[in-house]
Amino acid sequence: MTAYTIPYLLSFVLVLLGFYTVLSYRDLIKVICGLSISGYGVNILLVQMGYVEGASSPVPPMGATVVDPLLQALVVTAIVIEFGLMMLVLSMAIKIFRETGEMDIGLLRRLRG
């Protein structure tokens, strides 16, 4: 295993850990944390895909090899969107807790209509 493959492995482990958390726990806060962990893994994967060995920053002198700035822009956008989404989901979880007094996903069927 080289140093180049470690971020790919890390992103794979984070995505798997996030999916495991979402699928195995019934607590709403733990599910939200699992979704967030999966998002971090995807962001690491995107940054690693844009990496070029021996390259400089996206604003170099003319003719230099650079990393891909598109993937870095996508990651920044994904971080902002994920932050907004997490705040929305956490506010919904707070509202659900105030209404039911529970954070168990299985008990959310009572909230229909």
C-alpha cells in the first residue's frame, strides 16, 4: 500500500462506517451523524481524485502542472450544502423530540397526518 492509496482507503472506510451507522442504529441523532460521516468520506474521495503528484495550486505560473480546481470547488460546494442539510435535519429532529419525547426512528410512524 502506497501513500497515494491511503486517502482512497480512508474515504471508503468513512463511507462504509456512515452507511453502517445509518442502517444499524435506530436513534435519529446517530443516523444523522452517519449521514454526515458518509459525506466526509465522499469529500475526501473527490479531493483525492483531483490530486496530481508534483503539481502546484490552481493559480500557478504559466505552463505549470496544476491540481484540478473543479473538484476542489465541488467539495467546497458540497460542504456548504451538507452543512445546510444537516442543520435542517437537526432542526427537524429537535421538533420530533419535542412532539414525541423520543428519538427512536421506529416510533416515528405515529407522526402521520
